[in-house]
Amino acid sequence: MKDLERQQGVASEQVVLVGVQLAGQPHEEEPLEELTGLAEAAGADVVGLLTQKREKPDPHSYLGRGKLEQLTHMVSGTEADIVIFDNDLSPAQTRNLEQATGVKVLDRTELILDIFSTRAQTLESRLAVELAQLEYSLPRLKRMWTHLSRMKMGVGMRGPGEKQLETDRRLVEKRISDLRGDLDKIHQRREREVSARNDRMTVSLVGYTNAGKSTLLNALTDSTVMAKDQLFATLDTRTRRWRLPGWGPVLLSDTVGFIKNLPHKLIASFKATLEEARQANLLLHVADASNPAVLDQIHAVYDVLLELGIEQKNTILVLNKADLVEDAHQLHVLEERYPGAVKISAHTGEGLDRLAAAVSETLSENFLDVEVEFDVADGGTLAYLSRNAEVFSRAYSNERTTVHCRIPRALLRPLEREGVIVREHEGETPDAEIRSLPSQLDDSIDDVA
């Protein structure tokens, strides 16, 4: 019977969710709504909810004594297999809760790590998840040896979780060291790959999980990236060509979704995956305008961007799912608070033209209208400008060539050498039908994941 349950995954596991709201934390009307979504994303069946407000956690069991008794009765009455806390627990608290309830106890971080372990598709993301899981489990090995041997596998125990039962601390530390080394190599390679595209304008989608980033990527690029109404449906970066009206082709990347209290070790592990966002020319911060907690979600994303060190990067807030907003006042509040935001629906296509115009205008701010003067025999500079700039005219005089062009500010640095003079263009610039960089992309590049 247990083997059958293992084969079936966690669909048959029943869980009780627990949330403790501490003093100073913002009030939530439905405090366990997001945790419910996470549990369901892990394949579990939620059979009970329990919440408590406290000044500070109980050092023994996080919950107060009365609530712990209530939890024990709830677990017994619902025949739950697991208790999941919407808080981070210490190893001792987890052990005490398991002794009191008689079932497996997980905290929020363990649940997120478990979901990531089942969704990771590429070698890079699998290594990143395993590293984060092992680093989290290392101080908890004693509890796992003592208690988990009598518990069936399921939520929180998949991926490297199963290996931890037969691994001692020394082997885990060795594995962590090996994973860090492998991921460092991947990160260095990813940095080189992304940097090699510095002659291409890049736009990266960031945002809260399930905000609709993958759906927007598909709508803008006519691609078929998997898009589900599910938390953490996307873990691996996907990059597609977006033919931006009035501009030309740019690279548009989808990234892993963020969530409040995203484990720090997980952010560090996914550093290579998030390299696309770190080096993008522009971020599109996609928010679910129909979610009652959208303001908190926007702030949570900014917190992660701050941790990544890219909070100052050019960003356009995209208010997605506008067609699903039931409270018009909520949308009005968002537009008042974020006047530069663009309201869209990736599902219906509403507002996509406005988004394209805003992206085009923002990218243009990074361009300079210049004249580049160089020796007529300097074919390298001429080829560089033809490849990376929008050339309006060429003039020849006294063995010198002068090219009037529009070029990304970042691409002027290679021109800073002897014999090349760069000056701001004075006068009118002809309108261009398409502001494109001629060899920005070749047609073979569809996926740069």
C-alpha cells in the first residue's frame, strides 16, 4: 500500500495548514490563502486551517499551548498526514510539533523547496534546487534521522529529500561544495552568454508567481511557452524574439516568479537563472491587478529585486489581468499609486499596443543621436556602426568618414579609441519606420534559455 502511495505522489496526502500572525506583521483578510495555493501546487489536499495571533512565537512549538492542543485534535479528526506552517520553524520546534501531533511537520520554506524540486526541468535549475534543499536540511539532519524513518515520503521529501535519510553530515557538506562549484561554473558561463548579447536590446519579465508572465511572453512573441494558472509554473528562463513595433526585434525573457518571504538560499541558488534580469536593458514588472493582495505582491517583488541588487534598473509596472478585476476602485488605486503603470490583459490582448509603445519609448531613452568621425580606411568602425546602430547618413571629406546614427549608450564604449571622434548630432534626425539594429538577432535564435 505504501509503495502504491509513493507511486501516486502526494495527491492522496491530506494536510492541515497553520499560520501564526506576529505583532507588526500586516493584517491579511485571508492569511492562509497563498499557503493553500502552495499546498495544492504540491499536490496535497487541504483538510483544515488554523490561525493564531501572537506577540512572538512560542520557543517550544511556535503555537501557544491551547492552539497546539487544538491542532492535535484537528489532525486526529481530519486524519491529516502533514501539518504545514506558513512560518519558518526551528529544528527543535519542528521536532516538538511532530511529537505532539504524530505526523510530519513542514514549514513554508520546505514546502516551496519541494514545489521547486518537482518543477525544475533543466540541469541548472535542478542543481539550484538541490543546493537550496541541502543547505536548508543540513542543520536538520538529526531530526530527519530520528523522525522521518517512520514517516512515508511525500510533500517535502522529494528530490534530494529522499537521499538525506541515507546521507550523513560529511557527505551532505561534500555534496553542497560540489553543487556550489558546478553552479559557479554555470553562472560564469551564463554571464558570458548574456554579456555576449550586449549588441541586442533585452527585456526581462519579472513579477510575483502566477502574475501571468508566461502568458504575456506568449502573447507578445507568438510562442507556446507553458503557461498555467498555478504557483511556480515556470522555473527555467525562456527567451524569445519580440518584434517590437516601431523598433524592431528585441530579446524578451521570462523568469522564475517571486513570492513573499522567498528563501534567501533559493535566491542565491538561482543566481544564474536570474542573470537575464540582472543584465536586461529593461524590466517589465508584471503584477496581477485582480489579486486583492496585489500591493503586497508588488512590494514583495521589489524586495527580491533589492536583494538581487537590480532595484534601480529601468522598470515598467505592468498591471496584468485587468479583465478579471472585479473592484474598479482597486484598479483606480493602483493607477493612482503607480502613474507610469500600463494596464493590460495578456489573455485578451487588451493594452498590448500601449505596452509596446511604452517599452519602445523607454528603450529609446538609452539611445544617443550622434555623429561618429573616423579615418576613411577604418573599415572596422564602419562595420561596427552598421552592425549595432541605426545609420541615417554617411559623409566623406579629407580622408575622413562621418556617420550620423542612433546607437545604444552602452555600445559607445568600444568606440573610445584613438582616431575616432564621437559628438552629439545637432539638427533634425529623420524619422525611421523601424528603429532596428540590423544584425541584432538572426532568425535562428528562438530560444536562448
